[in-house]
Amino acid sequence: MALDKDEVRKIARLARIRVPEEELDSLAGEMSQLIDWVEQLGEVATDGVAPMSSVVHVTLPQRDDVINDGGYPDRVLANAPDRVDDFYTVPKVVEQ
């Protein structure tokens, strides 16, 4: 698929990219080559090939979901500028 200067200009405008007029011809050639390469990928036989999310079949290691720290709100809230019971208090930021 060959792109011309007008199509490259339109693509650049849609992408909000300023492209100088003198570069449109070279960009048209480069983009045409890229599109041709992508079209070649469509010719690859992929029937019977399962889609994959990674090229390496690895199961990520998982740890047990257990609480291993906490239970001391006084130490956590020691530097709080203002607090009520076991909670931080913050200034109101939304006015009604």
C-alpha cells in the first residue's frame, strides 16, 4: 500500500504532529514500507496456533496472603498532625 503526501499530512494532523512540508515525501516512503511489512505478517499461517500473552510460559511465583505486620496504630499514627482515635484527619477539600 503506497501512501502519498496528502495521506501522510492527514495522519500527521490526526496525530497532532507538525511535519515540515519537505519531509512529507520521505515519510510517505517510510510509512509505505512499514505498512507493506505489516501486510506481509498477514500472510503467515496461524491456523491452530493458540494466542499467547507472553513468549515464555512461566507461572509467576505467588506467596500466601497472610498478615505479617501491623497491629500497632499508635506507632503508625505517631507523626500524624491530627488524628481521631485510630484515623488520620484531613482538612475538608470539597465545598458544597
